[in-house]
Amino acid sequence: MPGEVTEDLVTRGPAALPRPWRLNVAFPQRADFTAALGVRSGTWRIAPAEQHAWAPGGGAAGDAGFSETRARYRAARQGGLVMQLTVLGATGPIGRQVLRQALAAGHRVTALVRDPARLPERDDARVTVVIGDAASAADVEEAARGSQALICALGPGKDYKSALATRTAGPVLEAMAAAGVTRLVWLSALGSGDTVRRQSLFQAGASRLVMGTLMADKGIADETIAGSDRDWTIALPVMFADGPATGAYETIPLDGTRGRVGGRISRADVADFLLTSATGGLWVRRRVVLTR
């Protein structure tokens, strides 16, 4: 594959590539893409460090969706910047993974929890524990002050009629504004609100049958977040699976792509996306489908 690409690739994305090649490490916005490639004499040239960006493959997601792998996110945090993060839901199955991965990457974390006894890392010097409720703007503001980003990894557990998302969306936004925090990464789910149109037929049917109330609530909360003035990213994972982080997941923008998406994704991979989006400044004001 040649080491340079024309601006046509930048404007059209992987669709401009001769098949069977696709851009395996893509960027959600043109500015991100061009910054990574650099400009030389009117031509977008791939620097040696970016050679891994080219990979054989193809398919609808790669052509239309700027699908990418973990390599892109690793690149996003190579600068070694240590951040102060606020995590909501740190005692939940995904929030725990976010916390552990954040600490492993050298970040400092403020965790808002109702029961600190459920937080194994409560005595870690890099962890600040705030006891409170994510539905309380005052509690969230206390946890958010001094942070550079807030990751909301709250989940309803097995309560499929939960209204947790709508109960917390407003208070979280209010608290972030009061605390002066602009960056928000919000965990939702594919199937929330009108995103059901992008689910596989099987998963869409299951969502309606078992989790209709929950997904409707998440959809309302997503619209609240998307209508805010925060620098938000909404994560829309498919069905969860157990297992370690694989790095082999895809990220597909909800808008600007077509087709139904199925599969499963490990909670550890979802946590990786939440963390690297928050610390790398990626996917700002975008809704992103996560799958394997």
C-alpha cells in the first residue's frame, strides 16, 4: 500500500480506498485524522509511526463507519498525561473495570459511591472516595470538582424497569456545569431510544420484550445528554459478555452509518473505550456503537 493518500481519503473516509484495503485505525473527525497524518506539499502522508494504520479487510462497517481497533486508542494515550477523573458507578461491573484501568494507566480517580465498603481500591492513595448519590447534583458536584473528565458507568443491574438513567442525567449535567467540568463520557446501550433501529433483529426483539422500559428510559437520558453544552460522548455497546479486555472491538459512529449491528463485547473492552475516550479527547459529541 502506498505511504501517502490524497485529500479524497480524508473527505470520503475508507470508501476512497481501493478494495480490499480499509483504514483500520480511523478518526471520528477530520481534524483528528489530518493531525495524525500531517500535511506535506498538499498530500496527506502516513508517518512511520502510523504505518500500522493500514490493514487488509473491508466490509460495511469499515467502509462507512470509520471502524477502528484498540491501536488507535493506545496511540491516544501515548503522551503519558496523568489526569484527574471522576467515575460514577465505580462499584458496578463496568465502573470497576474503568477504575482499575485508570489506575493502571497512572491516572487519579474520584469515585462517587453509596457504599465505600464495596470499593476494593478505597485505600489506594490515588483514589478519592466521595459518599453520595449520582442522582444528587450536590453529591456529583463534590465528586467532580478538580477533575478533567467525568465518566458515567452507572448501570441498573438486573432491574429492567429502572429509571436510573433519567434520574441521573439532569443532576450530572447540572453538577458538571457548577464544577466547571466539560468532558463527559456516558455509558448507554445500543437499543436505547431510537437506536433500536441499529440493533440486530434478535437483540432488538429481546430488548423490546425484556428491557423495553429500561431502554426507553436510557433513550430519554441520551437525548438529555446530547442536548447539553458538555463535550459528551455516548457509548452504545451491544450485549455484554464476560472476559478480559481483548482490544479487538470495533467503534462505529451511530450517525452517518447504516446497517444493523449485533455481536457481544466484554465489559473490560467497554471500560477501555470509556477511559480512552475521556483521556484522549476522542469522539466528542458523537454516539458510538461498540461491538466485536
